[in-house]
Amino acid sequence: MKKFLKLLLAALRGSEKNYTTVSINKAIFLLSVPMILEMVMESLFAVVDVFFVAKIGTEAVATVGLTESVLTLVYSIAIGLSTAATALVSRRVGEGDHRSAGMAVGQVILVSLAASLLLGIPGLLWGDEILRLMGGDERLIANGSGFTRMIFASSPAIMLLYTLSGALRGAGEASVAMRSLWIANGINIVLCPIMIFGWGPIPAMGVMGSAIATTAGRSVGMIYQLSAFLGNKKTITVFGKDLRPNADMIRQLLGLAAGGTGQFLISSASWVFLTRILSTFGSDVVAGYTIAIRIIIFTILPSWGMANAAATLVGQNLGANQPDRAEASAWRAAFCNFVFLLLVGVGFYLGAEPIVRLFNDTPAVVGVAVQCLRIFCLGYVFWAYGMVISQSFNGAGDTKTPTIINIVCFWLIEIPLAYALAEWLDFGPSGVFWSVAISESLLAVIAVIIFRQGKWKLVQV
């Protein structure tokens, strides 16, 4: 127990930076613990905002929902750049070239700022038009356009919070990325009720208060991340000259980011189509599906932590000219994920109904959610390998392969299969659930087959 606690503290402190020499099991643990906690913090942002905004009224929640749906474009590019940052920085760290790693981070900052301004300024100027385009009525627009403008104005903080987290993970500084999200969420949790409902001399600002609290939290978290690169000489250091545009590095960064962004947009779009198919069966079905998805997303956060750990390990070991160790790290992380999701899957399958009833006790909704949860659990053992291997490709700098796999499995198989099973073969909602389990399992099988071929080891980053 003492040894475990010592290792846990080391993971939280981030005392290890280079993971090309320590044992693979230790490296996975040291990286995955802070990454898991980072993922939890990211999901907490949305939960906290909705929790407090819901107390204002339905109109306020609708404002947040409509704004967030458009803001997905910012998130998708941020995730793509974050993937690219992890690949570039981890490869340079593995090579022992910290100076080039610092230059790469500088270009990540430069591109992130440029992209966020291109997306944020239109939202700041035309927030009311965005809400109108998304179907908001005039009353909602009058009360919520300030929120939309403020959130889009915070695009640089949103973008950098994602991309710098990716760079920190690549540098082996996952604990810093984790702490930045702790700070951001802590500020958001404290400020949200104060700004929304007022306190002392601070007037109640309604939904606008939520935007201010979220922006403040993200901005401080982002500044904390920057300080890790600008002020701490023990880590990668970014100098002013690193912020000068480097055409070759920017081209490389954008090439990698395109794959990461594509993967996110492809998977997001597929869920939109699935929800549209389910909506034809009524609101109870959509509600049950939504609850099941929320439960699943929250419980697979540790899996994404292990997947991100695998990406860093693959990148660093390839940079250190240890391709066999890079491959072994990916397989070990995938097996750990398999054990975890197998246990979660069994627990969900057996305890699906009481778990769902914690969120809703309407019989029709519970029935759909339980069915969805149990069918999805049957694919968990495949998902365990699919998510880790896909991220391992990204860590190696091969963002093209998982993008193509996603297109095939989600757009060419999952969506048509969902419609065919649900509508043509009269499976109903269960047809949609089975299409997800089948396509995700197929994705894992394809990814494993291609990964075994080893061409990803030859990708130059």
C-alpha cells in the first residue's frame, strides 16, 4: 500500500518527465492517473454550468445549448491541434531535443491564437444572429446574445486550454495539465452562483454570469499552463523567438491537426444522425438514450486517460528510436483498458436498472436506457482496444489512418446499419444501439489489424 501511495503521489506531482526508460507499467500509471483526472475536470465544466443555469429557467438552458452546439467548431479545431501538439512534442522529447520541442509549442500557441480569433470574432460581433440561425426566438436572443458573445470572445482561452494540455501531455507534464483544469473548474464553481444570482455588491447577471465565470476559470487555467512553458526551466521553455511563424512547422502542425479535427467531427456527426433516427420513436426513447450515453461517457473517462497515456508513450519512444517499446506500450495500455472496461461492463450489465433509476424513474425511459446500456456493454471489450490503438496512431503522428477508419466505421457502416435495423427490419431503438456496438467493435478489429502491420513506426514527425 505504501508503494502504491508513493507512486500515486509521484503521478499527481509529475516528478517523471521522460517515459522511455522507466518500466512500461509504471509509465502507464504515472501518465494515466493525471490524464484521467484531467478528463474528469473537462466534463465537470459542462455539468457545473448546466446545474446552475438550469435554476434560472428553460430559456437560459436553451441559450447555453444553442451556443455550445455552434461552439463545437471551436472545440473540434482545438482537439485537432491538441492531437498534433501531443504528437510533435512527444517525438521531440523522446529525441532529447527540448529546444525543438519548445519551438513546436510556440507554433502551437501561434496557430491556436490565429484560429481562435478567426472563429471568435464573428461570434462576438454576431452573437444574436447565431442564436437566430439556430432557431432561437426573439426573447431568447434578447436575453441570451450577451452570453453567446462572451463565450465566443473567450475562444482564445478555450483553444489554448486544449492545445496547451496536448503539448503538456506530450512533454510528460500531464500533472500540470491536470492541475490547470482543477484551477479552472475551482474558479468556475465558485464564481458561477455568485455571478448568476448575485452576492453582496455583485448584481445578479443571470446566464451572462455563467459566461463570465466560465471565461474567468478557463483564462486562469490557460495562464497557469503558459507559466509551465515560460517560467519553469525544468520543463520545455518557450522563448519569444519561438512565436515567430515557422512555415514548415506550421504546415506540419496543420497537417496533423486536420486528422485530429476530422476524427472528432466524423464521430460527432454520426451521433447527431443516430439521435435523429431515435427521435422518430418519441421523446422517451431520446431521453433514455441520452441518459445511457451520459453514464457511459462519464465511466469511460479513465479509458481516455489510458488512451492519451498510450499516445504520449508511443510518441516519446519513437523519438527515442525505440519502436518496439512504443508498440509494447500501446498493447500494455490496451490490455489495462480491457481489464477495466470488462469489469465496468459486467457491473453495468448486471446493475443497469438501479444505475439508470438514479437519473430517471419513468418506466418507459428506464426501459430504453437499460436496453441501451446493456447492448453497449457487449462492445466494451472491443472499445478498450479501439480507443487506445486509435490514439496510439495519433501519438505516432499518423492521424490519417484513424480518420479513414472512422469514416468507414461511422459513416459507411454505423449510420446505414442503424437505419436499416431500426426502420427496415423493425428492431426499433435497439437497432440503433446494436449498430453502435457493432461498428465500434469493427473499428477496434480494423485498427488492431492495421496497427500490427507497423507502418505507423515509419511516420516522420
